[in-house]
Amino acid sequence: MTLKSPDLMHLFVAVTVLLVVAHSVGHLFKLLRQPPVIGEILGGLLLGPTVLGLFAPHAQKWLFPSSGPAAAGLGVLYEVGLLLLLFLSGREMVEHRGGGWRKSTASMALIGVVVPFAVGMLATRFVDIGALSGPQGTRTSVGLVFGIGVAVTSIPVISRIMLDLDILRTGFARAVLSIAVFEDVVLYVMLAVVLGLAQAKSGTPYGLWQLFHNNGTVPSTVYYVVASLAFFAVFLPFGRPLFRLLAAGPASFIERRSPTAFRLVFMLLMALICVGLGINPVFGALLSGACAAGADARVNDPERRAATAAAWEALKKFSLAFFVPLYFANVGVQLDLAHHFPLFFFLAFLIMACLVKLASVWAAARLAGEDRGAATHFAVALNARGGPGIVLATVTLAAGVINEDFYTVLAMLSIITSQFAGVWLYVHRGQVIDLARQTTAPPAPAVSSGVASSTKRV
């Protein structure tokens, strides 16, 4: 199928407008030393039903239709942007693992994810799940989303803030990012379970499960949950050797000709494995980034290290210039604050989520011996939900687990907490820098030299 000229023009106009507005507002936020991703989302908000749809509804519906060839083309671009965002996030997990803020790192990582998640799950007992649930949602799956939304932390937003403060290489920053890595791995596994439950309830199996011709709810639920957990269990330890095996064996000619292309092919291969298993391909993109970065970090040959670093740089530059801003702008376009924004529930959820996350991290840091100032800065930094919170909202909405009201609540929670973290750490940058100088970490390996550019907009 080829797009006709009017449809192609429609698609180009929509993409051009999205990119111009997303980059413009993102650049404004960058000048204000705030997370550019928030600006990109707000740029999309201006073009969505909340603003443009209010003043020019016909223009808004024409620009971003809900069906037709242009909508299909935009949908493909958004999905590629999501995969590349998760691919780059997987790399950041590897780059920011390890660190060193004494024993407080372990206690904050454990308490900072377990307590908020548990409180979030418990809070669903007092909430009308039906008012938040999508067509494939259940009390269990929506409750898991509720808990993840309270507990999740953003690696990209935090690293961008640390970069602007010029403390990304300090022990303080490494500790914060190490905690975020642990929390995100745990919560992405939980998200895989949520999507497995949604796929089982949908009654439309695809992938490997179709071969069994058994669409019973209980067997389907067991299969999709086990398949999701098995994918992480297998590829977390063995994905890196698989990447090296392919790079040196069957696909070595692609690696030699274009290391950038090889990493993209590996990402698509992992995503296809997920599709074959019947689980969401975003997890393949996430683990492929972590596996590829882990393998590249162990390359000793200077020439190959330079080639892999250049490949990552090329991927980041184009992804962060085109696909990822389109994805985040689309998040803003989908936000309809005029019709799908339960204000009182949002305020209650925002207060509860922030208080629980801040209190749990702060208490963990104090119990580990940190002073009040350090504990406060840790708590505020780890309260930023950023990109992972947005991913949680978009993929669960697409899977039918949550409805548009809860999607808006989760997206706005991510925006506000990220903005608050940026403002707080910027206002208190003197204290943070003094704190960071006391704990300067050893220089990062050369393979991590591209971190600065990888965090510009994610």
C-alpha cells in the first residue's frame, strides 16, 4: 500500500508541526534549565484537544485524525519512537549502574521501591477501580499500575538535571542513578506482568500461545505472565552473550559495515522475539539496549570502542532529533484536560504519591546515616517520574488496562514531579554541588562518554 499525494502531504504537515512545536518548547525549557522532555509534552498539549481543540476543533481534528492513512503513518512513527526511547533507556541503565554512596544506596533502593509500591496497591482498596479501568483492566492489573505509578523513578530526567548541575560524575549522582536503575528494572518486570494480564483478558491471543488453541482465561493468564517473566529471566543474563555472538558470527558483516545498523537490527530482533512470545515489544527494546551497551562496555580494542561509541552517538542524535520528540509530543496531543482530567482524584493521587515516595526515600537515607540535607535531596531527585512514568501511562492505555482519565493522571504526575525535581535541585544547586564534591566518583569508562548527549530530551 502506498500513500496518495494528499495523504502524504497530510502526514508531512502533521509531523512538521509536531517537530517544530516540540523542539521549540523543549528548547525553551532547556534555556530555563528544566527537563526538555516536559517542554516536548507541553508542546504536544498545545496542539491537542486541550488547547488547539478548544479554539479550533476542526483544525485540530484534521491535523491529528483518529483514523485514516495519516493516522496510521503517525502511529508507526510514535511506536518507533517508543522503541528507540526504551532502547536508549536500556543503555542508560548499564551506564549508570554501580556507584557508591555507602550503604544508603541499597537501603534507599529497596525501601524506596517496596514501600511506595505497597502503599499504592493498598490505596486501590479505597478507589473505584471501574472509574480508572480500561476494557482489558482488572482490579489486579489496575492495582499494579497504581503501585508502579507511585514507585517509578526516571533515570533520563534525573541524569539531565545532574548534567546541568555539572555533577553527573560525582558519587551523589551515581548513587541516585544506581537506585533509579534498580527501581526501574523491578518496575518494568511488574509492567510486563500487567501487560500479560491484559493480553490474557483480551481473548485475542497472538504469537506462540496461538499454537495451543487454548483461549481459557486462566491458562492464558498463566502463559502471558510466565512468558513475560521468562523473557527477563533469560535475556537479562544471556542477552549480552547473544549480542556478542551475533556480532562475531552470522551478522558480523552488518557489524563491520555499519555498527549503527547492527544495533538497530538487534533491537528489532529482540522486539520480534517478544511479538513471537505474545508480549509487548517494548521490553525487547529495553533489554536490547542494556545487552548491547553491556557488551560494548567490555570491548578492549580502541578502534572497536571508537566505532561502537560513534554508533551509539549516531543513534542518539537521530532518535532524539526526530522519533523521540514525536513520541513525547504525541503524549501531549493525547492529553485532553478539558474532558478527561478528574481534578480532585489527581490532586489526591499526586499528594499521596509524592508524600509516600519522599518519605520512604528520606527515611531510608536517614536510617543509613545520611544527614537531613542529603536525605532531602535524594528524596526529591528520586521522586521524578519522567519518561518511565510516561511509558507506563501510554503502554497501559494502548493495552486497554487503564482509561483516558487515569492516563491523564499518570502523565500529569510524571510532568509535575519531574518539573518539581528540576526546580528544587536548581534552586538548591549550591547545596547539592557542595554535597557532591564530598563524594566525587572515579571517572566513568570511555564508553560512557556519550551520556551527556543521550539525556538531552529523553
